[in-house]
Amino acid sequence: MLLSAESVTKRFGGIRAVDDLTLTVEKGELVGLIGPNGSGKTTLINLMSGALVPDGGHVRIDGISMSGKAPHVFARSGVGRTFQIPRLFRRMSVLENLITPALALKRTYSRVEAEHKAHQVLAFLRLTHVAALEARALSGGQQKLLELGRALMLEPRLLLLDEPFAGVHPKLLDQVAERIEELSRTGYAIVLVDHNLDAVRGLVRRLVVMARGRTIADGAPDEVLRSVDVIEAYTGR
Amino acid sequence: MALRAKPAISWLVAIAVMAALPHWLNAYWLHILATSWYYAILAVSWALLAGFAGQFSFAHMAFAAIGGYTSGLLAVDLHLPVPLGILCGVASAALVGAAIGWLCLRLRGPYLSLFTLAFALILQLIIIAEYQFTRGSLGLSVPGLFGGNSDLPYYYAGFVLVLASLAIMGALLRSRVGLFLRALREDEDAAEASAIDTSYYRILVFTITSAFAGLAGGYYGHYVGILSPNIVTIPEMGLVVAMAVVGGIENLPGAAIGAIFVFVASEALRSGGQLRFVALGLVIMLTQRFAQNGLVVLAAARLARATRRRAPSPKTATG
Ligand SMILES: Nc1ncnc2c1ncn2[C@@H]1O[C@H](COP(=O)(O)OP(=O)(O)OP(=O)(O)O)[C@@H](O)[C@H]1O
Ligand SMILES: [Mg+2]
């Protein structure tokens, strides 16, 4: 067990964005997380990365409780994440965006080593040609890729990706999916949030469906998608 | 090789010119420049805090006052040697800076600005109210750093302090800490997600920049010989902001040059009365509109382009 959320609850005023939810991610697993708008997917990602503190329940990494820990501690424990709307260091270069987390992670890392690693990530994401640009100059799809790259620079064991396909050009879509598949093959555990059922179902071996802050289904994609609850959640009855 | 040598040469030339300058200056302009060093250190440290780390604090003059008054009071009441007093002033400004940084941890953008402004105003009121210690609005007479009546030693001491401040803060920015501070400015949540302990670096940047503000205050007090709560006024803070903006808020040497330029210009235009502040305001507005990186940075870029054009090398000829 790599990361587990145990009976986590998060309230915003009157609504329970995440409601007594339990989810465990194993090493190297690729999990799809789907659900209608406002079902609590992003809130769950925020809870699992320390960006939000649960009102109830615990998040554990390697069985150790992360209660009261800041997000950078989650990052140092091996959790990398992206944001639904890309949040880059906009007025820093693409290369600087990448070396920053590496240098923050390891005091012993030299700038040269970090840049060497950054160039490998850039090549992997096909972004080498924009390395010197400011991040704000990138297209929406390129920003999504760069955010993935920034998370990769942490050498995480678990990647939490919040809608990596949103706003990505159809031509680039396959490329993003390919990168994610490749990462999964090399041993990263990944939680993949998306609206696009078709994009996710082909990619993952486990699908979790959320509705109103709870998981309503969890299992093999085909099985899950046949279940009545899921169809209800998506059609709104 | 040649490209790398260029900045070093411009630095050496600038230092040599400033070192030789007093030969051609009368006592009045020597005094003006020696005073401008105070503003230069403040503008540079505020540029680091606001321009690089994104913390738009209006408490900077309060830290200058803390440094100045700590050192001044130690010299007056305890007869502490002035250099030692200045060090204590720097330390106390750093300490209070750390506390303010900690208190501001959850405040962002305009809320931080308002909080720090309130802190500065409270400190000003305390200085006025605690008359028996600080002499209030009358001002506290403090001993000079050097004996004698000449401003010359202050000119050189202040100049060295400006250079040292630029060297230390510049080195900090070139290290990985510079990257973390800029990441903090760009997006705190993304910085946290990138393994950066943003609370630590916020407190760190407040501590360091407050220390330099305290140093400026100490230098100023023991140079002009009198400290008053006027140091902490909003117009004074506005002046330092203007200096950094005109020079280049994301360029430390630019901020220093901006400070010297603005201070000298405002003195040169003294005959213009209040109109000079109108002129200053216009310059700031135009800078913000047309040269957001600052006039000094803009001028340096123009100059570089002009010299390149005059001596075209095969590499740049296409540009
Ligand atoms: N910071 C916040 N303050 C108040 N309410 C919030 C906040 N964040 C989320 N919510 C509420 O919590 C619920 C779940 O939101 P969340 O963003 O987690 O949904 P989601 O599943 O990611 O939706 P989407 O698919 O649209 O991204 C929504 O009702 C939302 O309005
Ligand atoms: Mg969402």
C-alpha cells in the first residue's frame, strides 16, 4: 500500500465535497478516477497531496499518517501532482520550471545535474524546443505537459494527474496518453482524473467512480461501466 | 570570454567613477549622494522582497527605523560603540522581520500589504508616543559613525555598504534560493507541490531584507545624527517603492541606480517645489506603462544594442 485515504471528509460550508471516502493506491497502479462535475475529484486530489487538510479521516503514505503535514512534505514523500488548470511558474523559463522542484527536493543536487535531468524530461515530453521560453508563452496543451514534467522532476512514486487531457489538442491527446502509459509501465503509480470516459477506459485497469463526494464504484473498467449506479450518476437519473 | 568580461568591466568602471566622484563634488552634492546610499540599500532590499519574492510589504521603512533607533538608543543610553550598535540594529530588524514574516504567512497580495502598512503606522505612533525613550517627534540625537565634520568617510562607507548589499543579495538570488523565491512569487501552491517549504522561504526573505533595511537605518541615523518618526511615513515608503520601480523591481543593481537617480533628481528639482513630486509621479506612471522592467534596465538594453550595432560581430549581425 503506497497511499491510502481513510474515511476522509472535506466540507465546504454546507456541502460535503468529499464524504467519508476511503481509497487505497498500490505501488505501480494506474487508477482512473471519474465522476460528474462537482463530485469531489479535485478535492480528493487536494486531500491526497496535502493541499487541503481533511476535516475527518487520515491520509497515510507507506502506512505513516500525514496529518498536519504541509504539501511540500507530501511532495518529498513521493507524491507528485498536477492541477486541473495548469499552475506553472509563468514568468520563469520552461527549464527553470523543471529544475526548481529537483533542487528543492535534494540539497545535494547541483544545478548541472538538475538541468541534465530536466533535459531528459523535456525530451520525453517532446518539449526540448521550448526549453528557453517563459512558461507563460506555451500553448495550453504544452502547459499541461510541462506541469506533468515538473511533477516528474520530483521522481515521485505516485502521480496525481487532474484532467491531463483537458484542453489538449486532439493531435496531442494520443501523445499525452502515450506518455502516461509509458510512465505507468516504468513503475509509477498514477491516479488519473478525467471526464472523458473513452480516453480513460482504454488506459487504466482500475476505475473509480465518484458521485457527491463518495465512491460509487471501484473495479475493472468494463465491469464498473456496466453498473447501474454509474449510469445514473452520469445521466443524473 | 569577451561577453563574460563585459559586466565585470562595467562594474569596475562604475565603481572607479563613484570612488573618484567626490573630487568634483561640492559639500552639498556629496551630502546628497551619501544620503542616497541609504535609499539605495532600501530600494535594493525591497526589490528583493517585492520584485523577486512577490511580498509587497509596506513595512520596509519600519525596519529601517528599528535598525536606526536600536543602534541610536544603544549608543545614547548604553554608550555602545557605533559599529556594534549598528550590528545590534541589524539583528533586531532581522528578528522583527522574521516575526512579521511569520505573522504574514497566511496573508497574500493586498492583505499582506495592508497588514504591513498597519504595522508601520503603529510603529510610527509608538516612536512618537514613547517620548521618554525616543524623544518622539523632536527627534533623537545620535553620535556619528566617524569623528570630524566631513561627509567624505560616510560617502565611502555608505558606498561600500551598497556594494556589499548588492553582492550578498545578488549571490542569494543566483543560488537555488533565488529560484525558490521566484517560484513563491509565481504560485505558492505550485511551489509547495514542487517540494518547496514556502513558509520557511517567506520568513527567510522577510528576515534577510529586514536586516538590510535595518542596516540602512543604522547608517542613516549615525550619518545625519538625528532620528525621527518621519522615517516611517507613507511618503518615504512611497519614495522607496518609486525608486525600485523606476530602476527595475526585478533587477537589484537597477533598483540601486534608480534610488540614486530619483533622489538626486528630486534634489536637483528642489526649486520646483511640490511640482517635482508631480514630475516624479508622472515618471513612475510612464515607467509602469511603457517600461515595466524599469528605466535603468531599459537604458542598459538600449545601450547594449547600440554598442553592438556599432561593432557588429558575425553572430549578432542578423538581429
Ligand atoms: N475551495 C472551495 N470552496 C468552496 N467550495 C468548494 C471548493 N472547492 C470545491 N468546492 C465544492 O466542492 C464540490 C466538489 O468540487 P471538486 O472541484 O472537487 O469537483 P470535481 O469533481 O473536481 O469537479 P470537476 O469535474 O468540475 O472538476 C463542488 O460542489 C465545489 O463547489
Ligand atoms: Mg475537478
